[in-house]
Amino acid sequence: MIVHLPHPPRVAYRRIVVAIALLLALAIGFTPTSAAARAAAPTPCRAADLDAATSHGGAGGGFFVSVDVAVIRPDLACTLVGQPQVQLRDADGNLLVASPPPDPNAGQPVILSNGVGARVTYRWDNWCGTQGTTGAPPPIDGPLTVIVILPGDAGQLVAHPAGTVAEEGPLRGGPPCLAPDQPSSLRPLGPFSEAPGATLGPPNSPAYYVAAPFLAYWRTHGGLAIFGYPLSREIDATLEDGKTYTVQYFERARFEYHPENAAPDNVLLGQLGRALHPADPPASPLPAARSFPETGHNLHTGFRDYWEAHGGLAQFGYPLTEESTERLADGKEYTVQYFERARFEWHPENPPDYQVLLGQLGRQVYTPKAEPPLPQTPAAGVCGEAQGAEATVRVNRDVPSPRCQKVQPGQHLRIINATDRPVRAQLAYIDVTIAPGGEWADGRPFGTYLAPGVHSLALSAYAGGGAELWVQP
């Protein structure tokens, strides 16, 4: 017997469908949740979990400061929530300007993992210093240091400071002083947004984090074959036009960030070819060659095919020379031709697809800033040995315990503040303030940021002193 039930009203019908869906979800182990709640599933990010780099640039009367963050281990995932506070400090640690306090409720959560980073950008306006003079910004003594304070985290994330490139001086200055009677401001242009990034490097060699938009440009304009691996992290450099830009060096190129340009022209390649080989006098046009009146040089045969197939003018620039023979770093002679942003090399010994190679101009131009040699004997004399996965330093009122300890490259740092005052701890990229009675642990192994030798862990509880960490080979 078939029983015909009356159709329920539309609202009642929807309620029945929703109820059935909920019962099915509960039966197979799901619970209803919002997209934001699902995104917030991983542990909230702490400063100790992250690495950060800054981008700087001026446009339209303002000075833009962007911070890119990424997890420090490939197996780590965490969630960024809210709007951080960003502080700009000079070389002595004096606060120049700060954004509003951290806001845990701003924006949507961003999940960080290997290959996925996040970016937040601020606009700095009206830097009048202590003199209050309208016009050019007053000088700032030393490089800027960018400090990021995450919502709900007592630690501080110190982004790689505005650095130097070998012979160049530190970044100085800021936005113009427009209103001496008004305070300087640092305003967020939005909360954290996902900015895919990745750590790139050959096996058993140093690797560097490449953040967006540099990574997007690297991936979409030829990747490893055209640019090679990164040789540096993002740094600030004064370039040929006398202005300071955020740049990153690769084996065959220098990436430059130009925030005054709209994407995709906000990433440009440095003219390393011109820096290493000024343009030769113009040559006569050659038959069957492509001639460039802009520089008076020709492009033909295999070099022309490669130039046209791999980006042309935007990628390599104009030719600066004709083809010539040059002895390169391996001691052999090759046919080469210089362009504004590259050097083409002819390698007939290679298979056809690899007979044209690009010279490693980035390696020729970029020289990492030399660091003084590390001491190999601790000043404390007797040095204990850390056991287990962590090396723990206890901050007491009188002296740290232990004052010195041998650590292995695979161990991590933990600091316990046993005093009744906040303690600031500084070591390499680490710059954190630990509350009274609190503790802080770093997730990065010593071997990823400390070379073998004796390193000083600076602790504000002791005037000019701290604890020694002796990293073993």
C-alpha cells in the first residue's frame, strides 16, 4: 500500500533537509563550522615559529614598509590571525614610529606552511624627527629595524633589518616631513594576506627564503635556468639612480622591488650586464642579423634565437656588444655577448638545448658582507654540554645558568626568565622580550642560523653580558 503524504510547507521542507544533513554529518564524524573556523585549525603562529624579511620603498610622498613572514621549518604549519603591530626603530633601539596595537579580530586567518607565507604592508608618513623641519626627511642614525608584534604573543618578531651590501652604507631617512606639528604615523594598508613563498637552494648549500612578488617573478620568467638560486635574502641597496630599493641577488640576476610601479612592473631586473661591461662603440648593421639602433649592436644566429624565445627586451635588455671571445672563470675561452641584464655564453660542447647559457653575473657583482671570525674558545672557561633536544638558559638575578654550554647544530634554544623583571634576549635573528617568570623556546635548530664557534646570547638582565653558546662543528 502506498501512502501519499501531503507536501510540507517550503520552510518546513528546508528545515527537514537541514536536519537530515546535520544528522548525516554527525554520523560520519563532522561538525558544522565556518570557513574561518576551518582555516584557524592549526596552532596560532608565534614569533619563534617565523622568519621575516622587509621591503621598503617610497612613492607618492609616503614610505611603504612591507613585512613577509614564513615558517622556519618545512614541517611546521601555523595560523596568523589579526593585524600585528609594527615598530620601526633606529640602530640604538629608539622607537621612531609604531602602528596601532595588535588587533586579533582584523581580517581573516592565514595558514602558513612550507611554500606559503604572508605579507602585511604599512604606510609611513610625516617623519620630522626631533627637528621638525618641513621638506626632506631628517637622517636616521643607522639601519632601520622592523619589529612585528603578533596578537596574543608575548614575543617579538624581528624582521631582517634594512641591511647593507658590502661597500654601501645603511638605509637612512624616511618619508618627507609635511606637518612638523603633527606626529609621524604608520598606518596598515590591510591585514595579513597570503603571499606564497619558498626557500630555495641547492642540496648541502645555503638556502634563502624568496617571498612574493620576487618568487612569482622567478617562477613565471624562467626559474632556475634563467636566474639560478638566490645568493642573499632581501636587502636594501642604493642603486645606480641614487635611490634605495629592496633587492635580492640570484646567481644570474638582481631582483629589484619598485613599489611606485603597478604590478607586474613592480619587479624589475638590475642591469648587471651594463655594470660589468659598459656599452661598446656602435657597430655597422650585419646582414641577416637583428640590429638595434638604440645601442648600435647586432643580434644573430643562436643568441638571437635564445633572446627571442626567453623574454627578449624585457628580460635581457638591449645588446651592449657584438659577439666576442672571452676567457671565463673556468679558464676556458667562449663566445659571449653582453646585454643590459645578462651575458650570453656559447657552449658548443653541450646538447643543443643547453648550448646557450647565461653568465652568473649575480655572483660577480654580489659580495656578502664579511663577518669577523668567531672565537673558538669560550670566555667563561668551563663549558657544560647541553643534553636532549634543547639547550636551556635560565636567567637568574646574579648570573645565567649555565654561563656557557656546548650545543649541537640540531638542538634548539629555550630561555627561562627566573627574575621579577622582563628580560630581553638577543642572538642572531632572535630579539625577544620574556615576561617575569615566563619562558620562550625557539623552533629553529642552531645549525640553521649559527656557524660553528662561540656565540654570545645577550641578556638585558646583565649589563653588557649574557650567556655563551658554543656551537660544535
